[in-house]
Amino acid sequence: MADTQQVDARAERTVARLAREISAFSKAHGGAEGQVAYIGRRGARIVLVGEDGGWGDLVAPTYEVAEKAVEKAGLTVHESFDGEFAAKVTTGPYEWKRMAGIQVGG
């Protein structure tokens, strides 16, 4: 019983930390929207897109923790990363250079 409570407490601390990080991102970017994607045993990725086109991501240990964190932060969540939502992302020289480097084996 104590082990379950310890795991639950750890998960709640993780939810709270992720929710704070989501809220800080949102505040810094004039608001934000997101998408949660399952990434296997590693957990779930929370992709954040700010109203200013800035973007970032966070990794949660489980999909459930990610869902609780976005809910706690009040984040609007999309089912998939496409369409109008994906079009909000602004890419700069760094991203284009990285993508080009990947294409040519860099």
C-alpha cells in the first residue's frame, strides 16, 4: 500500500511540475496549444506551440501523466499535429539548417 502511495505522490509531483512548465511556456509565448503523443516505453511527448509561433516539447513518463498535466495547465489539446495547428509553428534558420543537415547526412 505504501509503495502505491509513493508512486502516486511522485506522479502528482511530476504532473504539477509539467503543468508549471506548460503554463510558463504559454505565458512566454502569448498563449499556447498542444498535442500529446505516445512515444512507447519512454512515455508521452507534449508538443507545445505558442501563439507567436514558438514551439517546444516536454516528455512525461506516462501518457496519463501527460494528460493530467495539460489538463491542470488548461492547455487546449489537439488530436494530431497537422493542419492549422501545425501551420502555427515558426521555423528559423536553425531548424532549416538542422533539417538540411539530416538530409545530407549531417
